[in-house]
Amino acid sequence: MKKWFCLFLICVCASSVLDAAYPDEYPIFLRLLGFSKDEIRHLHGGSLIAHTISKPLPGEFGIVAAQVSNIPSYYFRDYFRYVENFSSLTRFADTGKFSDPPNLQDFKPLLFSSNELHDFLACRTGPCDMKLFPEEIQAIPAETDLDSESGRDAASTSYRELLLKRLRDYQDHGSDPESAKVLQTHLSQFTQVPAYFPHVQAYLLQYPKLKEPKIDDLFYWIRESIGKKPVISIHHVFSQRVGEDYVLVNRVIFGNHYFVSSMGVIHLLNYADRNMPATLILYEQRTLTGPETGAWGRNTLRRNMEKQLTSRLKTVSKTLEARYRSREYLTFPYRLLPRDQR
């Protein structure tokens, strides 16, 4: 309690300085995340401001972005509880939400290309280009004919079973020791999380031991084209409410290529002083790659991911504002607070 009170005093004192320089009263987070005075002023007109992360780890890249959207903060958060909305808003080609508990049917829409199946089977007999554990490699069928339909089905089933086991192991036991160590190091790069949201940090590091009914967990898979090879990844998303604000965390718990660790943290800060619903969206995404990716491969990933992330944030903000203005909240599953209904 004493720690939070001290942090509160620091924020109050710092914000009073910022208020004198920035009449729009943007949160101190903007300065902590490295935004300049000129960048902050651009937010007033609804512009998206973004830049690359500062002080990256070796092999790390990422982006920090901010935008003001004229919707309530919880409206933004609640739409992201549904992977169907998440998929349509962010234009993922292939994505699916996991059941509770997850099962193989959740992967039914995931169809593998011949090259993906070839890379998967090659791990059993030679050098492996995928990020797999030794026991996972041993479970890959040794002799499978990809020229036959039965062979492709067998390889696809084995691939899906591997992905499902990864998710179940994480839900039952949390991160494996090596991934947990990497996560702790990577999470420390999000300096605002341990400083202002220690419970979020603890929840990530101690999952599932620290599971709480008040925290909604969402698990989904996606396939994206961000490098030379398509990436199939499994994500863990959860949110925490802090007053009228929210913190959303999207962590990659498995990626078949490139990723050693990847995570995005979204702050949804309510603007109650605008006489209309408004949310400051702060987004920090950091991805850590291994040395095998190489400088050229890492730069390709960085350019593609930065382009996709900024485009998605613009699309999400614009689309949700349009839905809000057209009164789509009348059928919104969580409803709006009376003060936010127009």
C-alpha cells in the first residue's frame, strides 16, 4: 500500500509538470515510453504516433504506438474478448479460438501447405528449422508419404497434436524452465509493467499458479506471413482492470519459426475529462529472435511487423469508432454504461 501511495505521489507531481507543458493532460506514460513533446501534440488531432523501441536486447525489435480513440476504454477491451472480432479487425488470414478445454477440433480450420508439412517432417530425419523440443521431434512420424492423401492427413494430425500438447502443457504447468527464464528477462524490458502493474507481471511469471476468476484468459492460434516462412503461433491474452483503465497483455507462448519471445502490452486509459467517451491507446510490442534468424531476416521481420501493427491499430480504432457512432452497442454483449450512451 505504501509503495502504491508513493507511486501515486510521483505521478501527481510529474503530471502537474506535464500539464503545464501539455494542456491536453496526456498521461505520464507517454514520456516514460519515449514519446517527445512534438509527438504528443500530434495526438490531439487523432493522429497515430509510433516509433521503434529504445534499448533493445540483442536480437530484439519492436514498436511503441499511441492514439486517442473516441470510444470508452471498456468498449475497446470487450471487443477483444471475442477472437472473431479480433480476427476481422486485424485481418488475420487464419485464426481460431481454443475451446475450454482445448481440443483438436479447434485446429480444424488450420490447413498446412506442402512446404509446411515438409519442414515439419524434416525435423525427424535431419536439421530442424522449427522451434521444437527433442521429445516433440521424436513424436513426428518417421516415414510419411506426402504424395498421398493419407500421408498428408497423418502429418497434419501429428502437427496439430504437437500444437495442442504445447497449449495444454502451458495451461497445466506454465512455461517450461527455459522459456520462463527468457520471459522474465523480456518482461523487464516493459519497464512500466513492474513499476505500475506488478500483478500483471506476477500473473505472467507464475501462471497458472496465480490464476484468478476475475482475470479473463483467451487463447487463440494464428498463421501470419511476416518472414520468409509463415509463422504459426499460439497466444495467451488476458486483461486487468485498474480503476477505469485496462491493461491487455498478448503473449506468444509458441511460435514455430523465428520467435524466442514475443509480447504486446496495451494500455487503455480512460479520458473522463473530455465530456465524451475517449480512450488513449498505448501499445508496446517487443519481439526477441535467436541468432539463427540473422540480421537480414530480423530486419525483414521488423519491417513487416511494424507495418502490420500500425496498420492494425489504425483499423481497430477507426472501425470501433464507426461501430460506436452507428450505435452497434445496442447489441453489444456487455452493454455500455449509461453515461456513454448517446
